[in-house]
Amino acid sequence: MNKKVCLINLGCKVNKYELDCLARILVKHGYDVVTHKESADYYVVNTCAVTNEAEKKSRQYIGKLAKLNANAKIVVMGCASQANPKQFQSKPNVITVIGTTKREDILTYLKGWDHALMPTPLEYEEEVSGPMQTKTRAYLKIQDGCDNFCSYCSIPYNRGRSRSRKLENCLNEAKILAKTSKEIVVTGIDMSSYTVDGKPGLGILMHALGDIQGTRFRLGSLEVGVITKEFLSILSTMPNFCPQFHLSLQSACDKVLYDMNRHYTFKEYLTKIKWIRKFFPNANITTELIVGYPTESNKDFLVTLRNIKKVHFGDMHIFPFSQKAGTVASRLKDLPNSVKKERFYQAEKIKEKQKQKYLKKNQHTIHQVLVEEKEGEYWVGYTENYIKTYLTGHQEVGVVVTVRLQQPYQEGMMGKVEEERK
């Protein structure tokens, strides 16, 4: 009987891509790979360090895995282990702790071989590539690392400086993924900084991806600076582009943005939003918002609340500020948890109102839904503008169906199938 390896992603889309690549290596060498928490011979956990809560979750999760199989062996990797390997080395059943490099040596790590943490590379690592093929959503990693050094973020220290994957390699992998996957998400740690021959290259890449048939393409998280009319024009000519934009905001107050070392104003952000809606009138625009930054006064927070109402987001991921060791913000006096909790609550209320308004805007409209899984009695998938859609009747994972959205339901909308197709 083949040994079973459970791959667990506790982080971002880049983490997911990396585990998908490891899955291909493991299957090739005779392992059975599962991705849901269940009893297995080995667990490979890709950790996250974006917040203290994410790092804590990584530690707790690893502590629980031994209960599923007391004899299981655990390999820990990812940003949290790169930042602080000692927090995992003493955990029960952990045999190897690596960071964000040399993950392609997974076969040796399963044997418990010691591995000294390596410094992050200066060039893009092609060794971790070629993810396991899927019928639904695949990820295409085009870049790693970050040069932004936002005051609250430890990612540049854990992932290293920004480095881009060769255009040819991105396109070759996309063509392979498109043979089976109905959707490909283009992703990276800071994909907005992607370059081709040292020049801004995300538009060049997307233009080339537009020639690949049989799948649709979605963008991961974007920074304000990459949104230009030229870039949006390129996207608008792609017949297979999904009009969803996750445009990072973090704060809607200029003073706090400056303190965070974010290089734009809210006015610039709002201008880019207007450009997006000019090219894609029904685009789903989502974002991230940090509340309770140490220098955020009550007045600053009210400015943020007032400004986010002007954007009309389809959704927001809201986080109370979390101090990360080694960052500029970690040296600032933190606000009381009660203040951060109250600000989170107020921002969440606006988020829910805007989300429901966007869902109702899409009521009775026609969309292409990629069916991804079964949740209870419903089949669940996502529209091209990333609305979670619940379907009844007989469906099949990996099928794209034409759907008329009906009414808001749970995290998205109920849909009625108008036409089925492979």
C-alpha cells in the first residue's frame, strides 16, 4: 500500500501553488496525496506569517495533526517557519522544518533529513513548478518576493526581494494547465512588480495569455500602481479574462497610508477604481483593509469609513492590526484590543452592506459558473466576476454552466442553470 501524504495550505494562493507542485512530485514517486485534513502517514504544512493570528494558527494546527495519526511524520515549511523555525521544531511528530526555499527536495524531507534554512534566492526558483493538474481552478505563479517593505509586513524578510519568472516559462506552464483546468489564477507574492527583461511585464504576460484557449484567466492581488489605462485596455481585449480585481487598499486615510509606507493616496486609488469600472462596468472589486494601525486616530478611522463607502466594494477582507516582529510598525505603541475590535466591527458592517448591494446588482443576470464542489445539497461554483453560486440538480465538478443568478443566499447567490456545457 502506498504511503499517504496530506498537504495542508495555511496561507495564500502562492502557498497553494507550491503545494500543488509538490503533489505532482509525490504522486510521480508513488505516494497517495490528499489535501483535506485526514489520517495520513505524512503531513506537509505550508505555514503563513502574514499576521500573528495566522502564525498562531499554524502552530496550533500542527499540534493537532498528531491526534489524527500518532505515528505520522510532519514536515513544516513556508513563511512562518522561515521567520522563526524554533517555534515548530519542538512540536510533536515534526521531523523537518524548512522555510521558503528548496521545497523541491520534499522526498528527502519525508525521510527526516536535517535541512538548514537557506537565504532567499536572488533569482526566481524554477525548481518548484509544474503543479498537479486539476479540472477546476489552477494557479500560475509568476513572481516571488517583495520590495515594498510596508511598515506592518514581514513578507519581504520571509520571501526575499522581488524576482520574476521568465515569460516563456509562464506561458508554457499555462498551456499545460489549460489542457485540463477551466480556470487559471495568475498569482505571485507581489505580482504587480512582475517584469519582462527588466521592464513592467504584467500587461505583456496577460496579452500573451489571451491567446490560450480552453480556459479562463483570473488575476490575484494587485497593487494600485499597476492599474493603468493601457493595462486595462489589454485585459478588455482578452476573451477569456475574468473581471474581478482584488486591489489592495489597507487604509483609506492618506495619513495612515503614508505611515504604512503605501505609495499612493486614496484619491489615486479611487481614480484607478473609476478606470476599472469604465473598462469593466460590472467588475467585482475587492480589497484588504487593516483597522487599528498604531498611528490611526479616531479621526483617521472615520476618514477611512467615509472613503470606503465611495468605492462600493464587492467584498473586503478586514484585519485588526497585528504587530509583526522586525517590522517598523512593531516599534510603535499598539492600540488597545478593544479599540481595534470596535473598528473591525464598524468596518464589517459597511462591508456587508456593500457586498449585498453588489450581489443584488447581479440579480437576474447571466453568468458562466465553474462548478467546483458539492456543499451539502448544493453544487457550488464561481461566476467569472467571482460570485459564489449555489446550484441544484445534477452537476459535475469541472463543468462550466450558463447560469441566471436569482437571489442572495449565504455567501453568494442562488443560480438557475440555463445551459450546460463542458
